[in-house]
Amino acid sequence: MSKRVPRFRTDEEAEAFLEQDLTDYIDRHTLRPVRFELKPKNSAISLRLSEELLKAVKDAAAREGVSYQKFIRNAVEEAVLRGRRPTR
């Protein structure tokens, strides 16, 4: 079992904590990938979905801990990337 990360009262305390080896604070079984979105989102679309599909999307997004808009955007990005990969 990993150690529990303490609560910090200041940013300086948090920065000092990060200077050490954090191996004992990480449980590799609970790690999950994180995607960062660095490009600005400057275009919008309107999309019609059935109520059932929208509810399913929102439920799936909640399970992944992201907004449903981000979930849809990730699904579109993955589909586009799959289309670019060579088939075997």
C-alpha cells in the first residue's frame, strides 16, 4: 500500500514535497493515462443525438471522469487517428 500524500498549507510546502523521491506515494495499480489539451478549441458544431445515445455518452464520460463534450471530442479524434493508421 502506498503512503498517503499530506495536505499542504502553502504552495511552498507542496513544492518542497515534490523535491523528494515519490515512489512510496504512487500505487502503479491506480495509475491511469492523462491527456492534455493544449490547442485552443476555436470552432463549434451542433450535433443531434437521440436522448438514449446522449445519456449513454454522458454516463460513459462520467465513468471516465471527463465532460461529455470532451468524451465526444476524444472519440472523434480516436476515429480520425484510426483512419490514418495503415491496415495490416
